[in-house]
Amino acid sequence: MSNETNKGEGIAQQIGGKIKQTVGKVVGNEQLEAEGKAKDLEGKAREEAAKAAERAKGKTEETVGAIKNRVGAVIDNEQMQAEGKAKELKGEARQAANK
């Protein structure tokens, strides 16, 4: 399962949990309220795990891109340098999108 799928499912779990928690509170059912809170927290954990995996993937892309960029500069290969910079920027963007 992809990180984006896990992230989306985590958000959906949070919404379902909040609904269940609210219904439990409205009808005075502490068990239902607690189950909703647990589902909300499980969803948050799932979303955060997916975001952490994406940040790690982004850091790897950034590092590999930076190395390729530097090597391209050293050997005077502009294409390699540009490809490295593009990968580096892609990794930075992936990290920023998953804070």
C-alpha cells in the first residue's frame, strides 16, 4: 500500500473516529465516545507514519540529487548537474509537503 493511500486512510479514520466520538458524547455513551477517540488517534498515527515515510523518501531524493549535482559540477557535465538539482528540489518539495 502506498504512503499516499495510508495517509488518506488515516485521515478517513480520524473523521470516522471524530464522528463516533461526537455521537457517543451526544447520546451519553462513554464506550462509543472512547472507541471514537481511539479510532481518531489510530488514524492520526497512520497518517503521521505515512508522512514520515514520505519525508524519508524525500530526504533520500534530496541527498542523491545533491551528490549527482556536485559530481556533475566536478566533471563539468551540465546535464548531470541539472538532473541532480532537479532531483534535489523534488526531494525538498516532498519533505515540505509532508511536514
